[in-house]
Amino acid sequence: MIHPILAFIDAPILIGIVVLGALLFGADKLPKLARGAGQAKKEFMLGQIEADEAANRAREEARQRSAESHADVMDNVEAGAMQGEVVPPPTPGRGTPSS
């Protein structure tokens, strides 16, 4: 939704604002003001890029933590169990002795 006052701003009004600015601030200060506005925009864009990179890093770290927490349980089995360690058979109705 456009504010009602902004709906009436067109090219002649913008030119009038620039002329009024030149009269108030002086023609020599307008380039400095424009340069300062350009530098502010550049710094804002650099800050936004840094924030995007930080967000991407955080997303990737969260994805890795999630993948690690949902990893296959058998990936963490010790090597001793795979080298012939005897596991007792389940007892009928009771499961294995460890359960």
C-alpha cells in the first residue's frame, strides 16, 4: 500500500526537491552527500553479504550436526564386536541378557 503523500511525488516534485537541497546545502556539498550515501549503501551491502555467509555457515553446521545425530547406529559399533566377539543368543521371551 502506497502512502497517500508518496502517490503525488513525480518528476517535477523530485527536481524541486533537488533544487531546494542545492539552495539549502550549497551545490558544493551535494556531491559529498551523494558520495556519503553511496558509501553507506556499499557498507550496508557488504554487511548483508557477511550476514548471509554467516547464516549459510550456521545452516551447514546445523545440517552436519543433524546428519551426525541421525547416523546409522552400526557405524559406532566397536571393532572388537566385528572380530569374532561372542554375543549370546536371545533367551525366549526375555531377549538378550543385555536388554
